[in-house]
Amino acid sequence: MPMKKFFLFCAACLIGAAAYAQEPVTFTTDQDHQNMLDQLGIKSIRRGFDADQSSPYAANYDESKANPYPVIPELMKTNSGKKVKNEKQWFEVRRPEIIEAFESEVYGRLPENIPSVTWTITAQEIENVGMMRVKAKQLVGHVDNSSCPSINVDIKMVVVTPADAKGPVPLLMMFGPANLPNPVTPGAADMEIINKTFRSILENDPRTAELMKKYPAWQPFEPANPFAMFSRMSQRAPGQDPPSTEQLIAAGWGYAMIDPSSIQADNGAGLTRGIIGLVNKGQPRKPDDWGSLRAWAWGAARGLDYLETDPDVDAKHVGIEGVSRYGKAALVTLAFEERFAMGLIGSSGKGGAALHRRIFGEGLENLTGPGEYHWMAGNYIKYASVESKTGAWTADMLPVDSHQLIALCAPRLVFISYGIPEQGDALWLDQYGSWQATIAAGEAFKLLGATDLGLSNDYRSEPMPPYNTSLLEGDLAWRQHDGGHTDAPNMKYFIEWATRKIGYIYKR
């Protein structure tokens, strides 16, 4: 083969190999989980607990057995053993230390090469939320995928603000489906034109012409029912609170819904897709790479980027909200993204507000198994290892715990919310372990000139108050409502508390 052709052949091979390397890996969840175990040199891990109490692996609900590691990491002492005495030490030394530990061992690091996001408004109209007129915008945030065109990430978000507000309004961003609240439907006159057009198409199609003769009076679409909102309101049980979105709008707040699944899939198989997969060009994670919780938090921050450009939104008073796994994500968002002014953290459990060290309900082991490991950094799995190249690890070896995650939010507004087990907010979530973490986090709030729950910071002795007890005087707040696995019963309390704390007056 002539030398020139040989070099061309080699170049073609290299280009082909490079193209092949860019193809995303397709793993099952179990395969991805095993890949991470292999990277960490782990041969076996402790099995997660079961909610079913008849299981041999049943979760513990005995408080006498819940605290084998009763001492949680020091909050106000640096890694070198120095007491944190002022804001400068906190922000320049202690806070970065805590962040580094969480990034390395729990939630993972944000890569340096995350592509940019371009927001586009895809729909914009005046709608109704309850009895209120609102401005509703539907948006897509396209993540630049020029480095890996085979993976596409389009963040879905909806932004809704009161139509009659004079000036920008505070806003609560919530993790959930990003649907317009009440898309405007054509009225009777417009619908008549649309129906005539559709019928004409169907009458002239051989496949449907005979059917149209059979149903000569049928119309494809019905005009909007102007009384639909009243019908929905009449179906509400006596004394039942309006939906959270209605409460926010009625109070002069806006809200945004951001879809976490459009950012990153909620499973291990999806880790080579979504924003994590895009940054990794479709290849598996490394042990300190970010998990889904951190990815959802990153997506929320990109949503805030847009809100900072929206004249209807007071971007200095944007909060973040979520329930359950999205409660975990909301707390992670608030801890790491300082531009968020407040958070409503609902039923977040382990990986959220509940202490990792406690063995009560959901355990650390559940967050390291195939069902939930993707929320966390790969390194987190080490703490459930039984047999590995570095030996057995336990939760007590974690350098941080959830009280420090809550503390990272200080001095901003934090509302920790739970329901009760009797209504479905299961003991699995360890409400008491979250109470302990909230109590312990208070030291950071006081150091930074904010107020905590108004109690001592002794997490081992302060009793958790009865449900429906409101601890809402401080910048750190707690309330356990008498409902289930939702924070909706606490929404009115959150709105009143946050409105008072930021000094907001609704002007219209």
C-alpha cells in the first residue's frame, strides 16, 4: 500500500474509533451499579432495609436501636480543630470544607465543562389559576449538545405570575410536571371554524368519508366551558385548602414548575443520558461524579438563570420546593446554590434532612443499592461496603451529615416540612432524625445573624413537638402537619411565614 494511502487509512480508522467512542453506553441499572462497585473495588455491600415488617430485612423502628453512632460531625469546628467564631471563618473556611466533603462523598461534584443553556419561550398567554388571572409562560432550556449530538437535553419549565401585579413578585420554583395551568381554549366562534375545517378534511378522506355521513352532526371539538373553574371549586371538600399554586397566586406570589425528568432520569440506567450523560459523552460516571439530586439542583439553578431575566419576577426572592426525592433535591439546591433565597423542604427523609447515621426506617444502605444509588455520588456506596479493597465501611465514617447540609443554607430561609405516618408520611422517612438535624443546624443560623427554632441546639435532648405545632418565628422553621406524604397542608404556613420574613407587600 502506498504511504499516502496508508496514512489516509490510519486517519480514517482513528476517526471511526473516535466516533465509536462517542456512542453512549447503554447499561441496565444493575449493570451501571455493578460498574461503580467495580470502580470502587467493592465486592459486597449491606442490603437495604424493607418497609415490610415481616421481611428478614425489615427496617428498624425502635428508637433504642436507632442511634448506634450518636455523635454527629462537628458543625462549628474546622477540619484543623479550630472553633468557628465569626462569619468570615464560616464563609472562607468552614463552609468550603463542608461543601468539599458533601461533593466528594455524598452528592458528587459538578463538572467544569457543563454546557450552556439557552432558554426559549414556546408559549405565552393570559390564563386563570383559580379565580385569578395570570401570565403563563412555557419554556424550554436547550443544553448545548454540540460535544455529543446523540444526547439531547431540553429542560422543561413553566413560569406563572399574577397578571395584575404592579412590579416583580417573589416566586416559588417547584419540582414537578411543567404544564401550563389552564391553557386557553378557543371560544365558540373560533371552534366553529376549527370544526368545519376538521370535518372537511375527514369528509374528503376515503378512510373516514363514510363515517362522517354516519355522524352528520358530530363535531370533533367542544368549545371551552366558561364555568369549568367553578365546577372544580365545587368539588373541593369543605375546609380543604386550595391547591398550592392557587394559594401562591392569591398571595401575590408567582410559581415555576420545573420538570426533573427533563434534566436527568430518575434511575441508574439513565446515568449515561440526561445532563450527566451529556457531560460524560455517554460514558459511565466516576466515583465522585454528580448524581441525580445534584443534577436536578443544577437544572433548578439554570431555571433561576432565566428568572433573573424575567421582569415579572423578583429574582432576589425566589424559593425552591420539593417533596420526597424532590424534597431531597430542593434541600441540595438551596444548600449549593446561594442565589435561592428560601426553601420549602417536604418529607425529604434520608439523603435530605434526615441524619444519615441513624438506623431508622430508610437506611443509608437503601441509598447505596440499585434502586436509589443514582441520586448520590458513587463514593457514597463505600459507606455500605462489607467487603472491599479498603475493608468494611459504616455510616459513622461519613465526614458530614444532614445537619451540615441544612446549615449550608444559612442565613437564608429554610422551612422543614413533614406529615404524619397515620396519613401516609411513613415512619420510613425518619421525621425525628430530620428534627434532630434541624435542631443541630441552628448554630450556623445564629452565627450568621439569623434566627433558628428558638430552642437549644442539643439534638439529643430537644423533644420533637406534637404535629400541627408551628415553629415559624425564626429564619429556620419546622412544622409537621396532620396530612400525608405532601407539603400542601403547610403551604399556607410557608407563604405567610416567607411573606413576613421578606417584607413583601402585594401591590396590584
